[in-house]
Amino acid sequence: MPNRPETPKFFKGAQLKVGIIGCGYVGLPLALRFAEAGHKVTGFDVDAHKVSMLNAGKSYIEHIPQNKIQQFVNSRPLQPRTNDFAKLKDVDAILICVPIRRSMSGANRI
């Protein structure tokens, strides 16, 4: 296996604006990781309760401490948490972190 750099070259020195759709068990940790790396992150979710909790700097996921969310909300790398999907036009990259629904037969429906 070739030796790969930990960070792709296009990330070096750049501050990306990242939009993450779905602020649940996958999306929220991912958003926090991008914020830790120095990128601006906007979290999008249809759940108004999650959006208001994030905007208040509160955690709704047991293994993510509230102070970690507060750190990035207060210092602003974790930008407005919103259900206004029109703001997706303002980001450089979009990551979709939503569950896949299954049909009655068990087949995936996207």
C-alpha cells in the first residue's frame, strides 16, 4: 500500500466552508472534527430541536461533551446551525450524513 499523507494537498493552508447535512451521530462528530481542523462548518438539520440545541451550545449525543460543542459554537468555527437549506450555496463542500430508509421488503430506498 502506498504511503499516503494524512491530509490531502488541497486541504493544506485552506480554510474551507463545509456544510454538513444531518447533525446526528455521524454528522455532528464530523462537523466538530472539521472545526478542530480550522474549517468553518455549517450544520444543517430538519430537526428544529437539534438546531436550537446546537445554537445554544448543548449536546444531545451522550458521547459528545457539551463543552466541546460550546468551544466551537462560541469561537465560531461551527457556524450557524440551521434548517435553512438555501444556505448550502455559501459552502465549498457538502457532506450528507442522513440515515438510509428501507422499504418494507428491506431494500434500501434513497
